[in-house]
Amino acid sequence: MTDKAKRPRPGSNRAGAHRDQQRQPIAAHNSTEGAMLDAIASAMAAHGIAPANGLADLTTDGQLCRYRVDGDKAGSRNGWAVIYLDGVPAAAFGSWKHGVTETWRACEPTTEAERQHHRERMEQARRQREAEQAQRHQEAAARAADLWSKTRPADPSHPYLQAKDVPPLNARQLKGALVLPVYGFDRCLTSLQFIAPDGAKKLLTGGRKGGCFIPVAGKAATATRLLLCEGWATGATLHQLDPAALVLAAVDAHNLQAVAVGAHRAWPQLPIVVCADRDPVGESKARAAAIAVGGLVAMPQSGDFNDAMLAAKGANHDG
């Protein structure tokens, strides 16, 4: 989901994108340098984030550059890299979309001076990455607020709501997509999740997800407990089962623990039940989240709690 092209805002990274375009791309000057670049490219590919245009979009000046990851949509630049070829050749690279952050170096430093130099370079790369990430999050939050202001209350007859047999609750709608707000525990809107009529889900590009949540239903001040799950539809089902609970959705299993810890800090008086999806990843991540906050785990016989509710309704109807 994208909004219309606008003039670059103050602080926008579009100026940074222009600088990337002005900087000289990688060009191997000798066979040794070429071998190092090939090794870096192989390391990127091994972690599933190979540059779509090979090394043509990358630079070796020690400054962060962004690139399109092979397989990502045209025009996207979710990959990032910081590459040094002098001294002990080294690189840091990753992808915001794929959640990858890795480092590479040609060989082990042999002296304390080389080790210190390497540590300083990697620290500089970390600072550049975090600054770029903060900029992406800031811009995405502004886009999220703009798009959210254009939404309307969700139509109860939306195909996804009908398929899941849940009410709209706080869901809104933009054209044909359901729109769900993603918040941090500072109550600031960080991103949006869009759900198409066929159930396809998409997060706003660049939005912060880690440790953030979709508020599904309930109020902390009056809730008897907090139910934490992965997806919004599962949360809507849990609200039907326990209307007195505060229900949060973590978007996916990998975010359960971060949200559980944030919720425990925000509302230490509320017991937490992590409502897992019945699959290996869902169960493992839910148990880790519960252990982190001294909570409990609840799990259906199969699928998620929405699947279980639909199966029970089908059985009752058949009977």
C-alpha cells in the first residue's frame, strides 16, 4: 500500500537516495579486490539477500548504501550494506524487510591494532544502520498517520470478516482493504497492516513492528487479564470468548515475546496468557514469551483460535 508521490520532506531519506545514486558503484581494480567482492556477494546470497543487480548498486567507501534485494518488488530498497576493502576487507549487510543483519571479513585480524580498527568499523556501520532505520520508521509513521486519516469504519460484510466470522471492532477500511493500526507502548502509531479481501496481509513499508502491537479490544484499566496472540482475527475471536480481557495482536509469532515484555512493563497488574497458534514456530515462540513474563500459554487443538471457533461452529451446524 503506497500513497501518492510527494515532495521530499525535511529529513527525508530521498536526499540520501540521491547521494547513493551519485556515489560510484563498486568496480574491482585487481583480482584480489574482485575476489573479495565475490566473497561478499556470496555471503549476501547465503543469507537470502543477494543484490538484485549484483554488486552494481553497492559502494566500497564505508558509507551505508541501500539496494534492492533479489526477489523484492521493483523500486524497493530494503537491503543495506557497508563495505570496506582496504586493510582487512570487511562488510556489514542486511535487509530491513527480511530481518537480516550480518557481518563478513576476509580474514582474522592479526594485531591488536587491526582488531581495534575492525571493531571501530563495525560500530560505525551499526550506527549508520540504526540511523537509517530510525529515519525509515519516522517516515513510515508519518505515512501511516496520513493513510489512517483517510480510512472509514470497516464494512461488516467485508469478505475477510465474513470468512473469519468476526466483527470489525477497531478495523477500518481503505478502498477494498481492511486497515489495522500498529502501535508502540508509547501509544504512538508506528505502522499499518492491510488485509485484502482474500486474506493477503501486508505491512506498511518501513514501519516499525518489533515490540509493537495491534490493539484488538478491551481496556487495561478494567481488564481482568491480557490475552496476546499473533493475528488480529485470532484476537477478535478471543474477544468473543473473553470480552473482559485486554486483547493484543503481535502481528506474527516472532514478535510475541517483545510485545509480552512491553505489555508486562506497561500493565504489571494484568496476568498474561499467550494464545499460541498450533504449529512448531507458534508454540515455541509463545512458550518463550510466556516464560519471559511469568505468563501462561493457551493453545487450540489445531490451527489458531479462529480456526477452532469456525470448526466448532461447523460441527454444531452439521449436528
